[in-house]
Amino acid sequence: MTRILIATSDRQAGGIERALRDQLALLQDMAEAEISILSPASHFADHAKEARIPVYEMGQAHRVMARYLPALAFQRHRRTPFDIILCHNGFLARALKPVGHRVIGICHNDKPHQFHACDELVCLTEGGITKAKDAGWDTGKLHHIGHYHEGPIKAETTPINRPLRVGAAGRMVGKKNLAGFIDIAAEVKQRQPDIIFECGGRGEDEQALAAYNASKGGPVTFRGWVDFTPFLQSLDLFIIPSFDEPFGFVFPEAMSHGVGILASDSFGANHCLDKGQVAPIFHATDSTAFADKICELANNEAALQALKAACLTRAKHPLFAKDTAATAWRNLLFK
């Protein structure tokens, strides 16, 4: 039996929590894996406990020691080191090194230099691998394993709404560039005021974004937290204008609903949209390019349906299949 510790310092709900849950689901299906969790109090930790997985709670003192006094952080585990530690936060790696025979980092933030204390590194995209090489990582210690999407995939694209409905969603923080979505909406509405723009999500920038939206004449309706599936099902186009998307669960999720995607340039967009072969990719700050494409699609029903169909087909690619991820993880952990 291989003793595996999944280690994270993250407490917030969101993409990393989903990645943790998905990784745990894969490992639970592997009979040779004996799994434990190291985590702060969080929804993920609660989920693991409900699944009867042992959870070692990481308090604030452990977090501080792991960052500034790593040799003192996890001494209680040194007597019985884990065979493998899957480290989801780079700053934890030095502290975990003495308690794991093999420490594998999972780089969610495209900052591979933060994981230098790990033995090996998993990157989510080809772009992440290239960046890790540029940061000095040896090719033999790098592994490309993306996330998977297990939700239902529509059999066909959705009918086109009239007026056209365009959406965005995400945690309201700077890197998601939702101010850019407001700029796009404002430009489009100057030309075609009937097109509807909606945004789902909450976060620390919520008030600032509301004020900015008001200053632009209120082109976007903010919906707060939304049930993502019916929100996607109501849209024709989903915009992902982020400054940074290391992978972006939202790509396969939106595509699986037959929604057309327009995205900004990022490792995740290039990976999920096949470097723009599936759907257009623009610079994050080029609101005019986004606006031009939206107006073009609004006036060309065949082109819009073709985009929706291409995105739906991409969602079915083995790249996003659970079996693909499971095989890659099994090959890495039990090689």
C-alpha cells in the first residue's frame, strides 16, 4: 500500500478546491493508495472527512511555520514519512520534504519557481511546462496532467437567443479582468444596444466593479452568485477575459453546454481552445477585438452556431476525460 498525503494550505472555495476534490476522487478509485489529507479547516477538509479520509488539520501556526520556519512545521509526521506527498502550494514544499519520500508539486498558479523544493512538478498545460523549463526545471522531473470535466455534455448546441445573451462569471478579483468585460459590453452596446450582458460572481472587487459599471452607463447586469448550469444554459456566448488562467475549469464546463467561448490569451485558453483553433483568443485588454467579434457573431447566425458546435465538440475531447487524468496520475504515482 502506498501512503499518499494530499497537502494544501487553501481555505477558499473555487478552482483549487475543485481540483483537490477531483484529485481525491481519482485516488479513491486506486486500491493501492492509502490517502490522508493535510488541510486547514475548509469545505474540502469537510468533504474528505465525510468520505472517511483521515484529515490532519493545518492551523495558522503551521501555515506560518511552513513559510518562515519550515524545519519546525510538521515534526509529528517525521517518524512515519509518507511515500508520496502531493503538494498543492509551493511554500509548503520545504516543510514537507522531511516527511515524504517523494514530494510532487501541483502548480495551479503558473509560478513554478515556488515549487523548487519538490522532487517533481505537475503542470496543468503545455504552456505551464514551458514556463517551468524556463524557470530551470529539468524536463525529466516535469509532468503534464490537466484537470478533467465529469459533468454531462449536451447532445447538441442550444438555439440562439434574440436578443443575444453574453455572460461572464468568476470570483471578483483583479486577475479575472471583469472590468475588461464591462469595457467589452460598453463598446458592443454603443453599436448594438439590444445585446444583453450578465455577470455572475462575488468577491473583494464587487463594489469597485459596480461603480465602474455605473460609470460606463451600466452595460452589464450583475447577478451575484449564480447556479452556474442554468446561467450557462441561458447564454449564447461566454467571455473569459482573465489576465491569468493556468487551466480554467470554466472552459470545458461552458463548452459542454454548447455555449460559444471568446477568451483572452492565457495558458488555459491556449490549452483548452487548441491555441485558438476552437474559438477566438484575444489580448485581455483588447476590448475592441472582443466587441468586434461579438457584433460579427450577433449578425451571422451560421457563424455563431458553428462556434457553438466547435466548442461542444471540443468538450468531448479525451483531453478532458476523467479516464485520461486517472491514467496519467496512476502512471506518475506508481511508476
